[in-house]
Amino acid sequence: MKNTPFTEKHIALGAKMAEFAGYNMPISYSGINDEHAAVRKNAGIFDVSHMGEFILKGEHALDLIQRTTSNDASKLKAGQAQYSCLPNENGGIVDDLLVYCVEENNPSAGQAGVYMLVVNASNIEKDWNWISKHNTSNAEMHNISDKTCLLAVQGPNATKILQPLTDMDILNLKYYTFTKGKFAGVENVLISATGYTGAGGVEIYFEDKDGAADKIWDAIFEAGGPQGLKPVGLGARDTLRLEMGFCLYGNDIDDTTSPMEAGLGWITKFTKEFTSKEIFAGQKAEGVQKKLVGFEMIEKGIPRHGYEIKDFSGMTIGHVTSGTQAPSLGKAIGMGYVTTAFAAIDSPIYIKVRDKLLQAKVAKIPFA
């Protein structure tokens, strides 16, 4: 099991630790509900250094990204990021990811592109192999996952707490943009606003060298501790993202689900050639058989991944992909795939919890 550069700090803070994607990660510190509330109302810090980062550069880098991802990365200017996915050849999803444009691809100006891809921890090797397989034009590729630290400081007061630690203007950083500079005395720190909580805040990427991890972690807590900044584990990260209806790879999307079924048609652009384009175009034209929907429980019970979703007669119409008791809402919510006939908002559905069918209804996403 791997450690991040912050593992000892988590343990010293009394975190409940567990294995996740091969890493020893903090699940909770003071409790999921308390940490969730801290992020929604103030600020919390997540160690997400287990995530994967790839650098693609050179004159063929953009072409490789265009052929392997569903979104249109040619629209990106330097300092912009986009959410995308890697479709497989059967209309499923290899992974979802973020594409950062560090330097634009501009052949007429003699400028080759530099891009950073941020992928899920459990899929680092899988994604690297998939992109490498399609790298027929020999774009330069570097897997920098093991040497890259990533902290997410999320919440309405996150940037206010962090601004004194840098000359970069992070207070006014627009959603899905990033900047690079000196932070907490450390050079070459990339700060982005692509959060997974819906509560605002930033992500901080930097190389762990010359004590940078300790320096940045300690500086953040010196600045934020008196203002109520709390360490937050993966448990609250999951409840926060689920309240926003954000997909989690391996639960809500995987190799068998298409972006059209998952409500990700907005990151599927048909203005270029890419893997499974024809399949997705057919689904857009003809419609899909199943859709990922949000739902809220009417009867008391917690929906869990894998539970069956039924109609009034007890016929199976789908399955739960994610579910929890939402701390901000005081009710149980979930997401799951249902046959398209049951996907309309307020459609009555039933979740099979043990041997009981508990009433629920399809709800609008985001929940919060």
C-alpha cells in the first residue's frame, strides 16, 4: 500500500485510515457530517495526491488528446481546463478526466502544446496504457503521478484563507481556469478551480521536493487553522460530490456506460474524430435505453451501490450506482441507471433495501 507525502500528518491528526486505490488514505477525522459541514459553510482541506497526472507535449499532443477524449480540447486557451472522458471502442468509458492546457498548440507561431491530464487514482496504469496505445504520432508523454502532490482546499472561504500565501490572484480565479506561480514560498505551484464539491475553492498541484509538501501543508494550516479550516477525508468528499450529482468512476460511470447514458452529452463533441464517435452519435439520434438519474428517498432507508431499482409492480428497471444520507439535506439521496421510461423528474421508483421495496422519486441534479 502506497503512502502520500501527507500520510504521517493524517495519522497525527487522528484520521481513520483505509486503503483506497492502492493508497493509505484518510477516510475521516472528526466525522463525515462535521467535515461535510465545514466544507459547505467554511473550508476544508483534502489530500488527493493519489490522483494521476500525465504531461503530454509536442506538436502532436493536442491531436492525441483530440482522438482519445470526447470533449474538444482545441477550444482550450493557456490557463483553461475542461472536463472530459476517455471513451473505449465499445461506447463505454475508460475513465473521466480533466484536461489542462498549459501551453497552446500553435504551429504557425512555432509553439508546441503542453497539456496536463488528471486521471483517477485507480485508473492510472489503465489510462496510461490506453493513451499510449493510441499515441501513433509519438507525442511526448510523461507520467508525473508519483512525484506530484495534490491538495484540494474547498469551501466558500477557501480562497480567502489561501490568498495571503501567494501573489497569484486566486480570489478571482474563474471556474475551470488555473494559474501557476509561487505559493507558500514554493515555486512552480499550479492552482486551479475545478472543484469536486460544488462549494468553491481550489486545487494545489506541486512537486514534492526540498520539503515542499511539509511547507505547503503547514502554511495552509497556519493560515486556516484560526479561521476554522478542517482536514477532510474521502468519506465527506463522497457525500459532497453526490449532493452535486458529480459522477464517480467505478460507481456511476465505467467501461459499460456511455457518456450519453450518464448525462454527459455536454462533454461529447461531434466536431472531431474520436473513439466511439459513431456509437455516441447513434445514441444521440435514436435515444438511449437507460439513463443515469438522481433520486431522493421518500420512505426511510439508505440506498447503496448495487441495490435494485424497481417499478410499482416490482419489475427491475435499473440499479443504484451511488447513495448516501445527504448531510446538507437531511434526507437520503442517490443516483442510478433506470430504463428511459422512468427517467423523468418526479417519476415514482422503488429501491429494494434488503427484502423491502422503499418508495423514492427521480429528482433534479444537483440535489444541493
